Amino acid sequence: MTDRNVEQALRTALEHAAPNDVESVLLRCDDRKGNVIPMTNQNPEKKNRKPLRLAALAAAACLVLAIGGGSVYYNQSQTAASVVSLDVNPSIELVLNSRERVLRATALNEDAAAVLDGMDLKGSTLDVAVNALMGSLLKNGYVDELANSILITVEDDDATRAAQLESQLTETVNAVMTSSSINGAILSQVVNQNQDLQAKADEYGISLGKAQLIQQLVDQNPTLTFESLAGRTVNDLNLLLSSQATTLSTVSSTGRASDGGYIGTEVAKNAALAHAGLSADQVTVSKVDFDVEDGRMVYEVEFWANNVEYEYDVDATTGEIVKNHTETYTAAAGQNGSIDQAAAKAAALSAFGLSEDQAEGIVVIPSYDDGRFVYKVKFWAGSTEYFCAVDGSGQILKSEKEEHASSGSVATSGTDVGLEAAKAAALKHAGLSADQVTGLTAKLDWDDGQRVYEVDFWQGSTEYEYEINADGTVRQYESEAHAAPTAISAGSGSSGSSATSTDIGETGAKAAALSAAGLTEDQVQNLFIERDWDDGRIQYEVKFQANGTRYEYEIDGSTGSVLKGENKATAASGSFISADEALAKALSHAGLDQSAIRELEMDSELDDDVPHYSIDFKSGNLEYEYEISATDGSVLKFEQDN
């Protein structure tokens, strides 16, 4: 048989065995002369998993070509130089020598065993081994357009070689996925040996690299647990990274994780709204993000309607309501009323000495923080981004501003099209009109030293994301069709997710708590009610203040009985100094004028046992941290760091 016959036979077999990567396999045969990848069918009786033929065919072709072109014998080093791992949900580890030849390939979990089934990669080059593994991952359905993420990890004492391997592997994996018409999302990293993480990796049957990725996610988001993430695919972990805007300094990322296997943010939001009995025009949506609840992927949906905040966890696969609770507020602690959004916006602008016509992209989000109702106000002026937290009385609790470096090519204010024109530009590019889409939002941002508008919307089950330059041109865009969801019932959910006929409701819980305190509603201030599910039953948490005393009750949602009650004397609200007065006390103590400080952050803890303001700022190369008594302005705590 001639070399041409061998190549043609290999090509024909590959077309029926795995995604098309024939050329890359043939091109690598020169490197395989004198080296055979032995193939054995180790588990012929295994069900639902066909042995991969790609590597066997490649090896056979290389063997024949080697015989035709002459064999080359060399002594292969048996000393391990590098450890490379590929994680999707299968976790596979390759041990390499200094010549990038595979000394050992190890399946770290059951899925990985299926990928390696019948394949012996010992002695093969890293390039050929990775191509064979990617072929098996694709063939067995672990990587496709709905789950397009893969984690590459390199462990090597030689930092230069580790970086080269990371780059080489990323390029190889991306090429294979591109040849299979998949837009890959690749995470890559270099790690060092860590005994504690290695123990966790061994416990959960994952690589050290995946263990490190999970640990970094947990460190940045304490609501997540290692146990709940260990069984999730790398694509799910990548979705969590992007959804929660988590940046990991040690991980490089290319491409965008696909969420096509899930119902999508718009469907999740609509499921939560239907359960709450509200329509989109009745609420202010503050968040729709991926999260993990009890080991399964959910959308965390938060929105406001009137004076009630709703929080939902919606199953990302079925649309089932997994968990929900509501919070009802009147005024914030220590206040007699609550301003509206317009007044909060005015207070935030005033804090920075700006007028509304000087600011752009103003967003006002109602929120509840540490038992207090606050407005979170964000806006831009030139290349500076501003943030303020404003409480119900109009008092500034926290303020920040961040200067963004300009690339020098930023459009001037005269050529900046603005939010509405940016929306119109995105819709025109998509060939749609505003009445054909849902969830149309736009916000001003700063990217690579240039002002851009981020425009998002939906048309049916297709999601569109645009970046529009300040001059109205399209910077980049992406659209993604999502799988049609299963039927979602407004009443679906876990056994305790919604009120039942025996639920006394917020009105009943409020009456029970007031009765226990011996008070009427017109005698109390700062009434707060939260509905939750605890220990298999509905509970209400009710808080209020009256005559210098703070009351807190837990009420059984079915019977109205008081499960727990506490009351504590508090300082009279009128005795609290203002945030401005607290700042003046801190500045006086530091011997500074307000014009000499930057990055000011303020927060109030008026519900604390010792009511106080937390104040942080920088001046020169020094950072100051203060706690100022809210009752008399004394310095409770002070730290200064260089």
C-alpha cells in the first residue's frame, strides 16, 4: 500500500469516526516516525460509549509512513518535567518529559475514563495527544456548541516553559474546536503544587487545576462552596465567572461560555415575575445572574415593586422556582420617611458638585443594605465614573469615583451619540425595531480607554449583545439562540416556595408581632417584614422601632405564633449626627481638608449596638480608616496605613 493509499484510508475512516481534523493528524505523522500509539479495547462490553478510533487510525498511519520513510530510534527520557491537565467535566492529566512526550495519561474521574477508553498515549507528542483527546471529547459529546468551555492547566517548575506550553495548548485546542465549527471558550492557567488543594482534587476526582479554579471562585464569592462546584462542568464555572463579573488574575480567558443549554435570563426573569404575579412594567429589575443552589445551576433574579424587594432562584434548566423570599420596608432605620428616586439622584449629583446636564448614563437602583433602604446611584462625567449610596433621608452613606485612562481617541461630547442613539444603532444593525424586542437596556461603560455603550435585548429566544462606540458605530456584537424552554407554571417550585392557603401573609405576621409588643402600627417606625422558608415551614421576620426600643420577631407563617422575640434599647434617632458631620470629625482628626483626599467611602451602621459611621479615604500615599460614633462624633477606631 502506498503512502497515498494510507492517507486516503485514514481520511475515509476519520470522516466516520470523529470531527474533521484529518489534515492536522496527517501533518503530525512526521513527528511520530518510530513511535506507535498502542490501542487496546480495554472495555469491549462497556455500554453507551464507543471506543475512539481517531488516535488508533492516526497511530496506524504514522507507523506505516514511518516504515516507508525509515525508522528513527532514540532514547526517550523517563523524567517528568511538566504536568498538563484538560478539564471539561472529564478531568485528564498528562505527565510529560522535557521533549513534550507523554509519559503517562491518567483519567481522574469516570467521564475521563470513557474519553481515554482504548487509548494508550504513552510516547506520543503532546500535540498529537491533545488532538486525540479533543477528538474523543467531541465525539462523546462532552464538548459542543452548548457546552464550549475547556480548562487548560500547566504545572512546571520552569516558568518560561510553562508559559510556552499554556500558549501552545490554547492554540491547539482552539484550532480543533474551530475546525469543528464550535466557538470555544478556553480558560488557561499555570499552577504550583499545593498539598491542601491536591487533597481536595483527589477527594472529588478532579485535577489540581480545576480545584484551584473552584477555590478562587469560592474565595471571591463566600455564598459558593467547593462541594457544590466540584461536580459542575467547566462551562458552568465559566458561566459563573462571566455572570458574576469575577476576574481571576491567574486565569487567562478567551471566548464566551455558551449558555445555550439553559433557558436564558429573559425566560428566568419571566418565570419569577409570573410567580410573583407581576408584569415587567411594574418592576425594576436589579439582577439576573447565574448561581449555584444545592449543587444545581440557577438564575438568581432580583427586582423591586413599590416598597417590596423580591429575590428568586430559578432552575436554569427547567424554569422551576427553587427558592424565593420578599422583603418589605417602610423607612430606613433612624429615619421618618423615604425620598424618591429623583431626590436620590439629585443628592448624589450634589455630593460631587455636578448638575444633571453634566452627567451621563445615570442609573438609580433601589436596594436594601444591612437592614436599611438605600438608593444606589451610578453615572459618568467625562472619563470619570461615579457611585453613591443614598439613604431614605437623602444622606450620602458611601461615595466613590474612578478615573479611566483615555486612549486619546475618545469621541468628544459633541460627537457622543448618547444612550438612545446607541440603542437605535444596535437595533438597526440587528434589523429589528424597538417594538419587536424585549429587555432593551443600554449603559455607558469604558473599554480599552474608550467610551462605549453596552446594549442588550431579546427577540424571541435569541439574545443580542452589542458594544456601540461613542460615535454610533458598532464596535462588536454577538447573538445567541437559546433552546426553547419547557413549560413553566407560575405555581411551580419547591414545596415551600410560595404562600399556601394556610399562609397568614405579611399582614397577619405584622399584626402578630405588633400584638406581642403591645403596640399599634401608628406607634412604630421603620417597619420591616421579610418572608422566608426555614426548617420546612414559612416564617416571617418582623422588625420595627418605637420609643427608643428596637423590636425583632420571628412569626410562624401558618399559625401566627411568635417563634422568637427580642427587644433592645437604641439611641434616639434624633441624636445621630449626620454623615457630613462624621466626615468632618474624621478629617479634623487626620488634620486634612476634604480637598486633599480621594477615594472616599462611607457607610453607616446606625442599627449596630454602638451606632457609628465607617469612613475610609486616601491622601498622598496614606490610607485612613475611621469609625466615628453616630451619637457624639467621637473617634471609636482609627487606622493609618502606608
